[in-house]
Amino acid sequence: MRHKPLLIALIGLLLAASAQAQWKWRDAKGNVQYSDIPPPAGTLDKDILQRPSAPARPLIIVTPAGQAASAPSPKPAAASAPTKAELDAAARQKQEQDGQAAKQKEEERRVAEQRRENCARAQGNLRDLQSGARITRTNEQGERVYMDDTQRQAEVERTRQLITSECR
């Protein structure tokens, strides 16, 4: 009879401990671990021996009379450690995004280089047109034809528009 209260206390303590230890897993050294929080990230699914069986009970907050009750902020559910397949998929997705970003950056660099070349060429053409030197063009029959003042002025305007668009 004397040991009955001690036995009841011991059983109560064991029940309380088992109620909180919802996770059971094998660590990297092979030791079995018990916890009320999920195993550390990187623990393989095959090493997780037990998961929580029931969701945690919601927290009930009692407020004094006359005060407005505020809703508790929802806690995110404890996620289990990602599997190797999930980690691989995430790594592939990140690699694809990095590859796309690199392609886009390379395309932007190529376009910028082309713009610089077009700008330099247009500025050289404008200098030639404004220099007063006689400028020739080749017509459809392959003959050399000199530009008159009207053609020169039209070409100057077209070249200025090109400079405006390409030399930013």
C-alpha cells in the first residue's frame, strides 16, 4: 500500500513523457532520439521511426471579462524533413532558374553590344554626311550615284533618329 502513490506518480510521469515525445528517429550515429519537435533537416525518411499520431490541440486563450479577445496567431504546422527527391527537385528548379537568368543576362549583354556598334556606326555616318564631302550610293543597276542636297538632308534626319534610338 505504501508504494501505491509512488507507482501512480511514476505511471503518470511516463504517460506525460510519452504524450509529448511524438517524434522518434535514428540520428546520424545510429542512436534513437525522442522529441516533441521534428527531427533536424536532412534526416532521411527511412530514419524517422515515428511521427505524431494526432494533431496538436488548439490553444484556448481565456480573457478577463470586459476585454476583447484577440485571435491567437496561427503557428505553421511543423513540416517533416524534405525527402531526397524533394531536395533534388528543388536543386534542379534552382539550376534551371539560374540557367534562364544567365541566358537572359547574356542576351541583354549581346543586345547592348549590338546597340553600341549601331550607335558608333550611325555617329560615323552622321559625321560623313555633315562633312560636306561628296557621298555616293550604288543604285539598283549597280551604278554609282552622287547624293544631292535633298537626299543628304533626308539621310541626316534618318541617321539622327537612329542615333536617338540606339545611343541611350
